[in-house]
Amino acid sequence: MARTTTPSPGNRTPVPVKTGRGPGDILRALGAFLALAVLVAGVPLSLAYFIGWPLPSSMPGLDALRQEIGTEVFINVLAVLVWVAWAQFTACVLVEIRAAVSGVGLPRRVPGAGPSQLLARQLVGALLLLGSTAAGFAPGLGQLGAAFHQPPAVVAEAAQEDGGTGQDGSVLRADRNTGGEGTAAEAAEAAETADSAGAADTAEATKYYRIQPPEGRHHDTLWGISERHLGDGLRYKEIYQLNKDRVQPDGSRLTEASLIRPGWILEMPADAEGGELVQMPDDLVELTEDEVAELEEYRGTGDTEWPDPEPAGDAGGDTGGEEDAGTGHADLTRPEGEEPADGTVPAYDTEPAEDTEAPAGSAFGLSDALMGAPLLAAGLLAALGRSRRQALWQSAAGVLAGRGVGDGLEPEGNAADARDALLIGADPSAVAFLDGALRRLSAALDDEGRTLPAVYAAWLGEDELHLQLAAPAGRPPAPWQPGSGDTYWTLSRSQLTGRTGPEDAEAPYPGLVSLGMRDGMRLLLNLEAVPGIVTVAGAARDRDAVLSSIAAELATSGWSDRMTVTLVGFGADLTALAPTRVRHLEDTAALLEVMETETALRRGALEHAGQDSVLTGRTGPARRRQWAPHLVVVGSPLAEDEAERLAGLAAVSAPLGIGYLVSSGGTGLPGVAWEFEVTGDGLLKEPDMDLELTAQLLPAAQRAAVVELFAEVTREPGDNGEITGPAFRVDLTERGKPEVYVRMMGGYEITGLPEPGSERAGQLREALALLLLHRRGVHPRVLGSALWPRGGPEDVRDALIARLREWLGRDAGGAQRLVTGEDGRLTLSPRVVSDWDVLCTLHHRAVHEARGVPAAERVRQLTDALALARGPLLEGCRAEGRFGWLDHEIVDAQYPLLVAETALTLSSAQLAAGEGEKAYTAIRSALAAAPADERLWNELLRSAQATGRPEWLSGAATWLVAHHHGLYGDQPLPAQTEALLDELLPQWRTVTTVG
């Protein structure tokens, strides 16, 4: 639900925001530095100085085991134990420092080092909070007053765009009580009201609460105290501001809303109620002298005065407090039956139901969920391409055992269906538009010296993007235009053409993630800007599908730079999508411990950098200081105290770049900003905002298939360790002579078919190329999406397939050359062959099936294979917007690696035979297809040296230096290449020039 958290006047005394570091902070930081210095450096130095090396210099014999243990041996054993403990603690320190310096993610757990790692975290946190470089470690909260006192109040408003923008549908409307024009006037009015209220409160009794010791698993929290005594957990911020930085009885101070200690005293707002409260001076007679002294001393840390006690019966009921508590909180009222009578927060069951797992081996065909999620599909395809390229490079380097660079990489079964659904559904142009529009906005605001406005949501249409701001922020920079209201900025796709801004512009809103569709518009919610927790209710299976979709899109989104996505209690398999971005935790206990530390670090870092929020840190001088978001998706059940602690963290998370999404299967959680409900028929609703979407889902079966698609990339083949080879192997005998031969390397030529005469000739040739690169088959819908990326009618696609079948005709035996398989995919007859098929077949035979093959035959196969690589794949065919599907194909990365491995194998054989000139020629030939392969550069130098002709070596060096400069400009040569030149041609720096 949409929530508002306007603090009631009460008896609160305005507390100034601390912007610097106090003596206590400095002392704590110095103490942490000294402790780290002693533990990390002092311990090993002391051991080395006083004890020396504790282990024996040689292997002790059996006689040594029978000897009596003396003092020296005992001391050495203790020294070994201390060394082990020191190494463990030092590892913890390094892990914590690395997590803090990276600015994203959770510190890895050091095995068996629970207490040691906790101590290291506390010491590192205390030290980094003071350091001048802390702003570069992690984003945090600087403007505490605005963030704590006036978080945006969100209400629902259905809006229609005017004729200039054309938006249609429901939107999220932010109440204009913060930011933008008029903020100063509203702040002055609020200050005046607070002053007058404070003056009136001096005549009222002052109420205090003493924090209670823990009972079992329950720990006192500001949220729980606020819920019990103010009736609303979100009002904990009022308690925090009343008591922030005031000296407590134990000498410490309240500096973090989530960190309080038993025995502390808290001054409470005037409308607080409950038997645990102490009302001064009325309750003086009920307290001991020590308790009165503590309260009087605590009163002196603030500016609240106690009035004289009133005669019994004269004190009227404080109705004003109740009225204030209700002001502005109408939309926070819980539904009937949601809150227990005793006011406690129940345990929230978010366990997935038993039926959430898909049946093993279930087939689902082409997934509507994946085909209907264009941004998610595009992100998954891009991430899959990166994973496949990485696997190829590992195969080329011999790191990935059992894999060859020429292996067929086509998935099978459900994974193939998932791949096809992604290819059909992906809309890379929409991702490019969204990313370019947002980065252009960031760059334009930076040029004007303005900061990024807070954005709650975005509506993405076919040709336009609408940003919904948290508050009015003036006129947007060009080419953006004002929307239908002063909290909407709009951009049409045509206005962005050629104006995507500088490449180094920051991704301003990386937390945007798709929730669903309404009236042709896609809603993206900015999770890192939500002032509280976002929950998803509904059946466990449906909740899991929503969370999986959101997690997968966050992991692979194309409009973000650096980010950490932490999945709690679900989705361990989703880490395969982006191992460097996505992390998994089993439960919330570990999450809360780390997030409390990270929240403190981010707040302190931004405070020290003088930034209001992560948004102000993404433009201007503070750019590139790692203002990366951390988005947490919780699918595990929350205990009562965990729910309260999480709510306290979420209430202050919006300016920090931290967002929380929780699966809620029980009653309402505390601290919720928006409560969505997913229905069994796939609708996502937020009743308070009158919002209803067609939800974007990733059901269990489709999620398993997507994960399988990624897992297959790095999975090693069978136990025999043999390379599987290409999916289609050409019969190279006379019997297998092709009837249709297509040359795709270095151009595109077709032999054996008549020239297509229709106006669809270009599309027919493109369709044939797609089929030749996918010998296991292409689904007709995949073919249609490849030829018409922005969509096309099915009858047009089917007509083209009919023309393609007619053009390819029949083979000599009368069989169709274009066949539709049982799974509906289109495949080519073995009589239709390309030079790519021949290259893969020859490479596999000569490199991986060479055992028992005569050396001369192997050299002939390698030479024939290399002769096929006449230039880039489909050279000259990618102009005019055609063949765009190649951007998703792994063949562009596979081709140069395959050619390079063929040339290197051939060169090795020829050098072994003393044929340096032939080896040199082979390498120069391969460089046409793999010009950036450093292995070929080095082999070129070695083969030139092997010719015995100095002019060949100097010529090769001169060509290589000029070639490298043409590719990479003034960047230095790779270290291995430079070292090889120093060895083979020491004077290369004087004989080579760049023209």
C-alpha cells in the first residue's frame, strides 16, 4: 500500500543534523586503527621477535614423539595456534575491507570465523566511517533531516496524458510535500509549526521509556517501541530524532536508528501511551533516587523542561496527541484482522508452497512469459552471450576441459525452448532506448549543474518513455519534455536519435525493474527509491514467479552499470545468470547483520562526501565514486524481531541506494510502502493506488529452463572427456558432395540455386543464412522475429517460408531441402552445405580426431580448412539493418577462435617440419579472420624468426606494431608480445615506426 509518514508535532524538540565528526567518532576510529594495527601487524612481529619460527626445521622422527614435552615445545605449539588465529583474523579483515572498498555486495563468510569476522567488521566499519576515502567505498545518507522527517507520501492517481504525449493508463502519483519548487516555503512553515508546538509542549508532562533487555529472541527496537506506544511503527523516526546523539547512562549515544541497547533512556512524543512509560514529573514518587538522577541527567542532554506537577484530577486527557497521531496517516490503517490484539508483530510466513517446483522434465514449449517480457528477454540473451563467449575463451585456453571451440553450442529440450522464447520476445531496441534516454538525462543534468531527481517509476511504451518523479523538479533538460503534470518527464524515441549523450554518462536509475503491462505501457518500479519495503502477496507459486522475474531482470538489465542483487531464502540457482552481481543467502539472520553495517557505512560515506543521496553522487564531481545500488529480494519467512529490524533498515534505505522486496504470505509486514498482490490469473494489483497490471512472471518451469540454458554453457561433457564436435558434420567423400553450396566467410555466395527473383530475395537469402548457422533447426517464430525484429504478421512469415521452401526445391532423391521436424522447427537437408560447415568438420578431424592420421593428411586437412577463411563472416551483409540477429549469435566469437586454433595447429606442424615460410603464410592468412588474437601475433614473430631471414622478422615486427596501433591506438603492446619482441628483435623499438 501507499504509505505516508508525516511526523506528528508531539513534544519533539528540533534536533540539528550533525554534519561533521565528533570527538567520540574520532576516538573510536583511532581505537579501531590501533586495535587493527596491534592484531594484524603487532601479533606476527611479536611472535617472530620473541619466539621465532615455531615449526621444526626437519621432519621429526618417531623418537621425538616419545620424548617428554618441554617448555619450548609447549610454547611453540601455542605459537602455532596463535599464528593460525592471526591468519584467520587477518583474512576476515581483508574480506571486510574488500567488501567496503567494492561498495557493493555482502562480505564473504570466512569458514569458522564467526566471532573473529564480527570483530573485524566492527573495527573496519569504525575506521572507514572516519576515513576521507569512505565516500568512495559505498554510498550512504547525508541529509538525515529531510530523509528522516519528510519521506515522500505516495497516493494513487489515475492520469491521462495530454495529446502531446499520448500516454494512457494508470500512473503512480507522488504527493508534493518534498523537493522541487516550494520546498523552502513548506520547510519554513513546518519549522514555524514545530517551534510553536515545542513551546506549547513545555507545559506538558515529558514521557520517557527505558529500553528493555532481550526476552528470548525478541529484542527491543525503535520500531517495536513506536508500534506499542504510538500505534504506528513508522513513527520510530520521531523517537530517533528526539534522542539522537544524546548521552545515554552508559556513556554511549544513539547514532543509528537500528542500534539501541538495553538500559538506555528514550524521550517519547507527547501522545505516547502505555504502562511502560515514565511521565515526568508526575511519576517522581514512584521512582528510586538513582532512576530520578538518571532521568534528570538525561533531560540535561536535551532542551526539554519538566513542568510543575499538577494536582491530582486537574490534568485533562491529552486528546491532541491522538488527533496528531492520526493526521496524515489515513492510508496507513491496517486492514481488519491484520494486527493482533496485543500489538505484537507476528511471524510472517513467506515459505514457498510445496507445489512451487516444476515437475522434473516437464516440457512447456515456447513460454508466453518469456516472449512477453522484452526487457528481461533481451537482458538474458545479452548475459547468455557473455557467458558463452567466456566459455569459448576458456575452451581456447584449455581451461574448460572437454570443450572445443568448434563444438556445437545449440541447446536441447526445454533449454532450447527457453532460448527460442527469448529470441522471439527480446527487444534490444527498447533496452537501448531506455538506457540511452536515462544516460542522456544524467549527462544533460550534469552539464547544467543539476542533480538527478528521485524517480519512483517509469512507463515505457512503444515510442515513448515517461518518468514519474517523487516531487516536482522543474523543467527537464532537452530533449526531455514536461509530461501531463509537474512530476512527469517525457521523451519520445524519435527525439533521442543521435543524442544518446557521452559514453561515460552514469546509469542514473539502475534499480528500475519491470512489474507488468497496462494499456500497452510497461511499468518499471525503481526499487532503490521506495521509502520502505515493497511486498508481494498471493499464492506461493505466483509470488515466487514474480520475485524470480524481478531478480532475473535486475541481474541482467541493460540500463545499469554496477549493482548487487542479494536473494534471501530463494533463487540460489539464479546466481548462474550473473555470478558477479547476484548473491544468495539462506536466511535473513546473516542478511540483517550485514545490512546494518552496510547501512551505517553508506550513510557515513555520503555524509562525509557532502552528498544528499546516491542520486547527487551520480552526477557532478562525485561521479565514479561507486554509488552502486544494493537490491535485496527476500523469499524466506521473517520472525517478529527480524521483520522489525528489516523495517527499520528499509525506512532509511531510499537515499542510500538500497531497496527491499519481500514475498509476504501472511499478514502485513511493518514498514511497508507498497503492497502488491499477484492473482492466480496473472494480475498484479495495488488496491490503494487503483493499479492493476498484467504481471511479468517467470514461473518455476521456465526459470529452470533458463538456468539450464546458462548451465549448459560451462557444463563439461560426458565422462569419457571427448570433444563433442560440431552439431552437423559434412560427408567429405565424393558420395557426400553437396547439391547446394553456400560461401559465408568473406562474403555471401550461393551455388546450386537459381537467383531468387522476387522482391523478397534479400529476406530469402537472410533466412537461408540463419538456417545454415542453426543445423538443429529454427522455430518459425524465431525466423520471423529475426527477419522482422519489430514484429510481423504470421501470414507474411508463413508466406516467406513457403517461398523459401519453393526456392530451395528438392534434392536428387526428390526430398524437400527444407524440412519441418516433429518439434515444428525448420531444418535443412544434408545436401545443403556451407563453408562454415566444412571448416568446423575439417577442424574437428584435424585437431581432435588426429590420432592415427598420417601427418601429411592432417596438414592437408588444416590447410584446406584455413583456405576457407577468406574474411569476416557474412562480410558486407550487415548493412541497411539486415542480419541484426547476428548480434545474439555466438558464431561471431566462435569463428575467429576456430580459425586461430586451426592456424596455430598448422603452424606448429610446419615449424616442426622446418617449414618456417609456410608457417608464416598460414598465420598471416588467419589474421584476416582473427586480427585481434594475441596468440597469432606471437606465432607470427616466431615463424618469421624460423625462416632465418632477418628482413622477414623486422617486417613482421613493423607490421605488428602498426596493426596494433590501428586497433588500439597508443595503448602499449601486450606484455607477452613485447617480451617476445625484446627476445627476438632487441632493436625493434628503433626499427619499427607507426605511420
